[in-house]
Amino acid sequence: MTSSLSHEHIFAVIRRIPPGRVATYGQIARLAGHPRAARQIGYALHRCPPSLPWHRVLNARGRISLPADSTSALTQRRRLIEEGVTFIGGRVDLACHGWDDGAPD
């Protein structure tokens, strides 16, 4: 990871995602100023503080990227459902639940 893309910078972007909304790894990377660093977002999430709303970050298809039967994936899904996010066929409709970060595409 480059020094210019710190975990704290990534975490600051993730903290802005409101309850009931989701963002993609690529969206977080873009907002952190490194649009081609989506994979780095995943690496950072492995080291995130417990208070970070990590469960609001999904892949570009609106799916949870963790192994489906893992405790973390089940926790992520449960937390999203508790916030009102709906799943259809294991996928979140990003048009419905996606976070409008206000940044131009």
C-alpha cells in the first residue's frame, strides 16, 4: 500500500456512510483519492477498528465479499438487514441502497 493511502484516510471515508446505505470498495477508493485501489480498501478493512461501520462496504455487484458461511459474512448481512438494507438473491440493489456521496463520477 502506498503511504499516501493510509488506513485512517480510508476509515474516515467509511465513517461517512450513513446507516441503511452501502458503498462499494471502488467508491471508497475513489473518495479516498485513489480510484484504482479498491483492493487496498479490502486490506484496510481487515485491520479496522471495531467501531467502524465496515459492514456497509460491498463489492461492485452489491454482494458481500466474504465467504458466505463465515461468521463475518453472517454478521455483515445481519447488520445491514437491521439497518433496513434488503437483499434479493444475495445481492443489495445499489440503486436503492447505495450511498450518494455527493462526489461526481
